[in-house]
Amino acid sequence: MDDCIFCKIVAGDIPCDTVYEDEDVMAFKDINPKAPVHVLIIPKEHVESAAHLGDQQVELAGRLQLAAVEVARRTGVLEDGFRLVTNSGAGAGQAVFHLHYHLLAGREFTWPPG
Ligand code: AMP
């Protein structure tokens, strides 16, 4: 997608602070962190949001989940705990329309989220 900022990150056209990468998934630090640890986990393939995942992405969805656990391990928060969030749709606060999971950790979190 030509106008997608996360596709440009995947292509290497926009720099990022990579935490994890494999054939299908990338994870990089959020540019405007909302917690001491704030990493975005994205598919390299352009998928607009969680609402756009289908049967053909079952394996990809699993890889994203496992990549998040690996990010938690690499950032040292696996034991203490982390929050994994995806905003799906503008109504939920999605601003970048390329599926991404926020991994947040390193501070207290309230429940339910605001
Ligand atoms: P969302 O509101 O769920 O769509 O979250 C989008 C996230 O992308 C926000 O937390 C932004 O800070 C983050 N973001 C936007 N541009 C970049 C970028 N170039 N590098 C890293 N994070 C970004």
C-alpha cells in the first residue's frame, strides 16, 4: 500500500527501532510511547485491522501472537507482565490502518482501559 506508513517501515523507506523481525512479522518501538515499554507488532503483509483478518491469515495471526511473546521476552517484561492491545477501527482509536498490536509494559495499568 503506497500511502501506508507501516508498509513504508516494512519496505525500509521509513526508519524504525526494530525489536523483532521474521519473514512475516515486524516489531518496532512506538514513536510516541505510552509506557516505558511500548512496541508495535505488525504483519509485513498489509491487513487493515483485526476486523480484516480472515481464514487465509490464521497462521499469520498465530505468528503475530507468538512474536508478541518474543518481544516481551526481549524487552524483559515476560515475567512481570505486559498488555497486548489492538485498536480495530476509528471508533476504537485506530489511527494507522495497518493491523498492529501494542505491547505495553513497565507501569501500572487500569482495567477497564480508558
Ligand atoms: P493506533 O492508534 O492503534 O492506530 O496506533 C498507532 C500507533 O502508531 C501510535 O501509538 C503511534 O505513536 C504509532 N506510530 C505512528 N507512526 C509511527 C512511526 N513512524 N514509528 C513508530 N510508531 C509510529
